[in-house]
Amino acid sequence: MTNAEGQPIPVIIDCDTGVDDALALLFAVRHPGLDLRAVTCVAGNTDVDGVVRNTLTVLEQAGAPDIPVARGAALPLIEPARSARHVHGEDGMGDIGLPAPTRAPADVDAVTLLRREILASPRPVTLIPTAPLTNIALLLRTHPEVTRNIERIVFMGGAVATGNATPVAEFNVWHDPEAAAIALTAGVPITMYGLDVFQRVVVPGADVRRLRASTEPGARLAGDLLSHRPATPDVAADSEAGGIGDAGAVCTVVDPAGITTRLLPVEVSLAPGPTRGQTIVDRRPRPGESEIHTGVREQALVDVALDVDVARFVKLYLTTVEG
């Protein structure tokens, strides 16, 4: 997929690398239809310094060009930082023993780098946040002029049905609900690649084993990471199968026809208590009692991913990463 002029799509990934953020980076640097202009880092799966280290290591292992990487927010806007080391390992990368990077991060912070790269791009940029949206919220509040050169935001986060951080909230939105609310209401076209599709794109065990046996470092790393991301029990019984996770959001930018979306009102619950961080997606065909009696409240319209062509995205991921 390229844009209308046949040129690669300029993208910036904002991540909390993370096993599946690493899978997303491997895909992004290897797909010819994407021009990865920068990567920004935020606390989430692990602390922000660990995220920077992991990101630099992955780009190095992938043989990526010298893409600028910047350190961003160490904490959510209001909440304390709450890592996911129980999922991603102590180092955030499955504790698979990756070397320290030889590359260094940029000498500017994430918001500065985001502003610079968005405004410098000759074509509007697609932002792909695969992490809590803290950096994106800070950018949009500090430099609202960037919206004129943002094509859209395709973010991994939220859930229509079931959460994972809580019964109703997905981790990235739950980690910083205020930031998600700011991003959703910024007036930029936005696609929500949530848990409903995120959990379904699983690479079969035979393909994972092939990747792990590869002599090419990037493909081998993809296999090692996939083997650390067990498929959900209802999707695959194969113990070596692994979900591509965040990489599905990047696949969506390359191949938007691979997901089925509907433009729906979405609101982030900011109330304390059991619904905090929930993405409330209104799928009702007509106004309800609340609207009839108290009037319609304005809510952001979001392209919500409701279905995904699993085989199509698995094939796209494998052919890209294996080159």
C-alpha cells in the first residue's frame, strides 16, 4: 500500500516496547509501503528508559536505517505508572537475552521530535500509537498546529466488548485514560484497533518455528518474540502459535481492507471505579432513553475495527518480515 501518488506512507510509531511493539517495529521498517520517520517512547509495558533501550535494540536487530528515537513521558498524565512486566518480562522483551543497543536516542524529547517530524513531512503523517497515549496527548495540547499535517491516527487500544486490564478496559487506555480522551477528541480522523481484533491475529506454530530457525536476525527475532506471545486458548491450541498484537495496527495502515470498521461514537470513561478506562462504543441503531430525555451529548466519531481478516494479516506480516 502506498498513498495516491504511489509514494510510501509517512508514519511515526509511538510505542512502549514491549514484545508486540517490537513485532510492530520489525514490520514497519521492512514494509516498502511505509516511510518510518521516527519512533517515540512512553512508559507502559515497562519504564520509559527500558522502552528506549528495547526500541533501539529492535531497530538495530532489524537492520533499520538510522531512524530517530526519542524518550517521552515517564508517567501518565494523572495515574501512577503501572507496568506489564508480568506479560512482557522483566526487561519488557520477554527476557530473551537481547544485547544492549549501540545506537543512541535523539537529543530531543518525544513531543519535540513528534512536532518536528510531523511538520517537516512533505505529506501528511499517519501516527501509529501502540502504547498509552500520553505522548500524543501532550503533543496535541502543546502543539495543536500539528493536526494540519496529520493524515490520521491509527491506535492500538480500547475494546468494544471485553477488556484485559479490567473487565471493561484495555491496558493502553486504562494506563492513561485522560490522554486517550484527549486524542479521541482532537479533531483528527482516528481508527481504533482494539482488543476485539488485536487478540485474533495469530501466527501458526509452524510459521513461528520457521522464523526462529532463520539465519536472518530480524526474522529470527520475530520468531522468538512470537513464541513469547501465546495465543489465547480459544484461538489456537498450538502452544508455539503467537499473536502479532500491536503489529496488526501497522498492518491496518498498509492494508486497510484487512479490517472491517464502522464510524461510531466512542467515549472514554474517566470516572473513578470499575469502568475507568473503558472505551464506551455506541453501537445502538437509534437514540436511547437518555438522549430522548436529556438531549444528545457530543461524542467523538471513531473508525472502530469490528472484524479482521486473520489469514490476510498473517500472510502480510510473514511476507514482510521474511522479506
